[in-house]
Amino acid sequence: MKADYLTKIMDKVDAFPSIPGSAVRLLELVDQADAPIDEIEEVLRLDPGLTANVLKLTNSAFFGLPAKVGSVKRAVMLLGLNKLKQLIMASCVNAVMDKDIPGYDLPAGELWRHSIAVSVAAEGLVRELNLDSGDDIFTAALLHDVGKLVLGQFIDEDYAALAAAAGNSVSFEIAEKEVLGTDHAEVGARILEHWALPDALVHAVRWHHNPENAEEVHPSTDIVHVANMLCLMLGIGVGREGLQYQPSPVVTRRLGLKPFHLEKLASQTIQTMGDLADVFINSETA
């Protein structure tokens, strides 16, 4: 049965939508230290939806600029290339993530809200602990649960078996593995490989639930793990997985994470999510 599931799941992964060509070109440009802003502006102009999101983000309360910005070039200059990269990735995955996922009991928009919250928490953790995680931590956190978009259908079809497995005091992702032969972390990693994204992003998605089991230690994976656990503890994007999660003791020791760090990070995440509500979460209705 697991073999049948795996074949169908991998077929879904292979058919999963790719990143739009304009976004791929923009990501290539912003990865260049001397990226020409004129060329970035030109590519952005070819994608009206992305252009609208760039201007909306720039003018949001989150950035608190003293005057409204109406020029793409000015927006790019004020945002900086790293923030622009984050917005590009967010725009690419918004359309596919902003839907209901019955298998996980997640209503429309909840996976998207959770993904943004984990991204916010991950960046906050980097600042709080003064960690060197690279510039892709936002993207790694944003995409950590992308595998649920594929696996949700199969969980919905065989939820009774999943519920029985999860009822044996094991985590939901272990139940996924027992019943389906894979879990949403593995499937998400395959999607990122399909998109030809960097290995560090693939690793963070693959091991975000159990980084202590990974053969290699990646700081970004530990950070995404803690950020995800924190948001689940806050009840953001919980669904059928329940409130059973806590950060791995191995990871908390590795990061030097203390309870007061989590308390502060929780408060900051809730506040920042409020500031971002009209930017990322409602971008489809802009």
C-alpha cells in the first residue's frame, strides 16, 4: 500500500507548479552583489501582480516610511535586495498556499498565515540570538510546510488510518510516514529540489521537524525548527496536528535557547504578524 501511495505522491510532486520564469530571473538578479536596479525594475514591470506587491509592501506600516512610494525603482532602492527576494518568494507561493487543505484541517489562508508567521519568528530568532544563518532563512521558513499541499489530499483520503496511527502517542508526521511511506517534510524537500533551490533550503525543509536526526547540522534548519514549534505552540496553523509540539532539547541546547528567548520571540511574532496582516496575508485581495 505504501508503494502505491509513494508512486502517486511523487507523480503529484512532479506535476507541482514551478516558479514563474519572471520570478526565477528576478531571484537570479537579486543574488548578484552588483545587481543592476534598472534591469530588476524592467523584469518587475513585466509582472503587474508582483509590482503591486512590491509597492504595497514598501508602503505598509511594517516599514513605516514617511512618504508614499509610487516608483518601482524607488521601492527596490528602499527595500534592499534581500527584502525584495523575500517578497518575490512570498508572491510565488501565495497563490498555491492560500487555499484550504482538508487533510490537515486547515481552512483557506491558514497554511499561508502559519508560513508567514514562521518566517517572521525565524528572522526574529536570528536577531535575538545573533546568529549567522545566511540571507535565505525567511525563504526556508516560508516553504517549510509546502509538502502539505501535496500530501493533504492523501491524508484526507485515508484519514482513519492516520488518526489510528497518531492515536498511538506518536507525532502526526510519524503517522504520515507509517501510513503513506513518507511525510510532508520529505515531500516538501522534493518540491524544492524540483524547483532547483539551494541545498540549504532543501535541508531546512526536509528536517524541520527533527533536525537532531539529520546527518549534518545546519543552523538554518535549527532556526526553522524552533520557529515552527513556536508558532504551533501559539496556535498558528495547528490544524489536525494539535498543540503537542515543543522545540527539540538537542536543538535548544545547540542554539543556546532559553525560555525567556521564546517568550520574547512569541510577543514579537504576534506584534509583527499584526503589522504584516495587510501586506502578505491579504495580498491576493489588494
